[in-house]
Amino acid sequence: MALQCNQIFVNLPVKDLPKTKEFFIQVGFEFNAQFTDEKAACLVISEHIFAMLLEEAYFKSFTKKEIPDTGENAEVIIALSASSREEVDGIVNRALSAGGKPFNDPVDHGFMYSWSFQDPDGHLWEVIYMDPATIEQGE
């Protein structure tokens, strides 16, 4: 039997936790107060998916590796699924209005539509809609 985990917690270093929290609130996300304090904030992506936004000094307490300069380097692309093309556009437009930066222009493959942005710390977020009818047809 394949390994199955119940939840995912993606840990991301942030320079200014209050600013980053406000950004994600403006995008439309909520935080789990039980796992949020002055050093970390638990961004709720879904019932089982979370991003732990950790002040850089706190993040460094978990690793001996250097934190990459996200202005020059990509350490991860966080891809989120949306329920429609309109939802993709809405999420990215809110992110851009809240101070995020564009990353890639919208890409339309017919069966899949995506658009991406950078958060205030330079982390890359891609929002994707895949047409279920096209996927079921195997196209």
C-alpha cells in the first residue's frame, strides 16, 4: 500500500510577517489562530493544506541551509487548483491588487488555464483550472 499522509504544511520564510499576513487576507485566505503567533502564521489553503509563514529568523531555526534570495532564485512553485477560469483570474487579480507581482502571463492550453504571481516575499504561486470534461475524455 502506498504511503498516504493526511495533511501538508509548506513552510515558507517571510521578511515581514504582518505585511505578508495582510497580503494573503486581501487575496481571500484565512489563518488558523491556533498555529499563529508573532513568529509564524498558519495560512489555510484548504481543509488539509496549509502554508506556515515563518519569520526568517524562526525559519532558520529549522535548517542549516541558507534561505535563497527569491528575487533571483526560485525555491518552489506552489500550485493551487481553482474551480474555474474566473476564479483563477479573481485570485491573481486580488494578489496583484494587494501588492503581489506578476510572474507568468496567463497560459491557456484549452484543457488547462493558469496564471501566476509572486507574493511580497518573492514566493511563486500558480493558480490552475483544469476542465474536468476534457480530463475525463483523456485529451
